[in-house]
Amino acid sequence: MRLPTLVLAALVTAAVPLSAQDAVVSRNVNLRNDPSTDNPRIRLLLPGAELFLLDTAKTDGYYHVRTMAGEEGWAYGARVRILDDEVPDGPPEVFNDCPMEGNAERADIRTLNILKNRNTAPPPPAIDTIALEAILQPGDDETRFSSAAGAVVTGYVFDVKAGSVESVNCGATTVGLKDAHIELTLDAADTLPERRFVVEVTPKWRTYMAEQGVDWSNAALRSAIEGKCAEITGWMFWDKPHRADAENTDPGAGNNWRATAWEIHPVTGIRVVACPS
């Protein structure tokens, strides 16, 4: 078993198949075109970035690797940690004495809570790259995507804030035991409430990341990604109770605070990226 997506507060990578991941960056390391410092780097990889080893043997001290974004190159071996089979693959099903279904009484809400509380990262074959523009496209979008699919969505991070007290977390009131709501927009100038896409970090994933030395607290996420562009990976989720809060399913309502009832929930990866020029 292998770690799903790891994220440092300032850098995150996309989710990978749990059985195929081989290594993780332990210290800042350059991804290079060849196993030397003779040529410019491809880019900098920060701690938590996950790698496939294309060859388990080093060449001049470098591993030949592929990043979760599909880039191939060479990374200096002393700054790459090889993962072993004892590394867990995600948070436990029961967290803080709260089961997957939370403490909801209604059967339909229990079913939704189980999806919100998923404790594995989506494997690459199940991950779609979805343009934020497609998510914001007007129209009743209930069948536009699938809650059985993973997704990678990139946008401008307008806000990071604590969620409300919910049955999915068994009514927990402590900030660290509630979901974090991250609101994505197309850019820094397009931030009307009805133009925002919500993605959520769950407390069980936050705690699991902390166990790997990765800080997903609300404060760390605000510092790392708020006001920047980020690539978010996780499970698509149709949050049906929010149909009446979303512009796509309740167009023109004066109290809409989101574009769509679709979310990425739970988030399993976050990566800071350059905003489009």
C-alpha cells in the first residue's frame, strides 16, 4: 500500500494509485532533464510531492522519476524518500469516534456522509481534469459530473474558512474537527458568490496529513494558498442539499453563495500553481 497525495502547506500534488507510488520528496529538490546539474531544472519539487520511480537504481546519485503531473525527469536521491509497504493508504474509516455515515438520522443524508468521508484517494484512471469554466457553466448541472469520479480542478483561491457543525462530523464544534471550505474562482476579479466553486478538506484527511508531517490546518492553508492559484484533487461530490444555494440549480435567487452544488469533497491533494497571465 502507498501513500495517497501528500501536501505540504505550500505545495501539493495530485493523487496517485495506491499500489504504484514509490517515493516522496523529503527536502526541496530540483526535477532535472538529466542526472546532473549541467542543465536548467524543469521545476522545483517541494516536500510531500509524490513520485513514481522509473528505475530503482540511482544514476550518478539521481533517481529517474515521473511526477504525479506526468513529468519525467531526474531527482537527487538524497532528497527522495522511498516508501515501504507499511505506510498507510489513508485515514481510518472511523475518526474521532465518528463513523463514515456520521450521526445523521435520515438514510439519504447518511449515504451522502459516507461519500463525504471517503478515506482513499481516487486512482488516476478515475480522475478527470475538469476546467473550472465547465463547472461554472450555467444550467441545471446535477448530471453534469459523477460522484463516482475523481477530479483535478484549478482555480484562484478566494477564501479558506471553517465549515459549519454537520452530521458528517457527528456534530463536532471544534474548528479542527470540522470541514474546511475552500472557495475557488476563475481569477481574482471574478469573485461574486454565485461564481464560486467549493472544495472541502475533511478533518480525517487533515489529521492524516498531519501524521505525515503535512499541515492542512485552516491557518496553514490560508497562508499557503489563499490569494493564489491552486490545483485541487479529490472526489467529485453532488451535495444535493445545496441545490437551493447554487446559481446553476436556483438561478437568480438573491441568496446564492455558490455556483453549483458540485464540490470536490474530500480533497486529497492541493498544489500551488502559477495563475494564468
